[in-house]
Amino acid sequence: MSEDDELFGGADDEVNEPLGFGDPAVDDDEIEVYGDDSSPPPVVSAVPTRESRATFEMLVQKKFSRCGADCTLSNRCITDEEFDFILRELVRHPTVSTLDVGGNLIGNRGAEALAHFLRDNATVTNIDLYGNEVSDEGAGALSRALVNNQTLQLLDLRANKITEKGVRTLASVKQASPSVTIYHDRMADNGGVASCRCCCVQ
């Protein structure tokens, strides 16, 4: 079993559940059982418990203590609030230079938290946000943060929700911060449908 399997559940697990905070807390009193398939589905509370948040934070802290220079937290259903905690924990681990949080649920609030982190970043050189929920608003926040960037070398924003407008905003970063490379999806002039062509701003 790999280190990642040990911390977050291995491939042999029956269900690949999201990390800690964000897991629904199920109360037997909140679930009604219906007799036929046409009845409404059971009602499940989606309010996260304090225990699940504490578990998430503990697992992330343990992951950072073991990951060395490269930290991978991809495909874990990580939300904006959880990503904010990850960034605050990242500050406490200056040996980490690469952070992979691809395939999660990180949106504009998470992008704004990352923008705040990047303003004072002096250690992280590569960040992978592939396949998240960042849109033009988040792209704008990141672009503003990267204007005075001296450290970040690579930011992967492919497969997010960034349109041509956001792409133009990201492209403007090149003039102010030539050291950073940004990967994103270029939107073609075809009615707003993504052509999935990879464009590299460098």
C-alpha cells in the first residue's frame, strides 16, 4: 500500500469517499424508507460534522509531513474551504515546491485564496489546478496576484470553467511576469464551445 493509499484510502476500498470535511453526516432519524420506487429518495443531512473537519485537517497535516518537495492531493473532492486550509498548511512547509490539487471542487473562492497565497509565496514553483471549477472571476484574481510574481513557474488551469475573457486576462500576465507559464484551454470562436486545444502562455 502506498503512502497516499494509507492516508486517504487505497484503490482496493469499496467506495472512494471524499476527504473529511464535506462528508455528509447521516442520522438514522433523518432517513425515511419508502415502499416503492416511485417514492421520494431518502433525506440525508449534508451538514459536515466537526469530527470530519478535524479528520480532514489531520490527514492533510500528515500528508504534508511526508510528501517532501512534491505534494499530491488530486481527485479528493476538495472544496474551496478545504483548499484554504491546505494553503495555510503549505505556508508551514517551505520544503514543498510542487502542489497537485487537480480533479477537485476548487472554484473562485479557492482561486482567491490561492491568489492571496501567491502574493507572499517564496517557495512553491508549480501548482496543478487541472479539472477544477475556476471561472473567469478566479482567473482574474490569479492574474492580479501574478503581476509581481517572482517564484511561481508553472500554473495549470486546464479543464476549468475559464472562457475566452478569462484567457485574455491570463495572457496579460506574460507582460508583467515573464517567468511564469500558464496552461489553460483556449476557447474557439464556435458559439462558446471549448475546442479543448491547449494553449501555453509563456
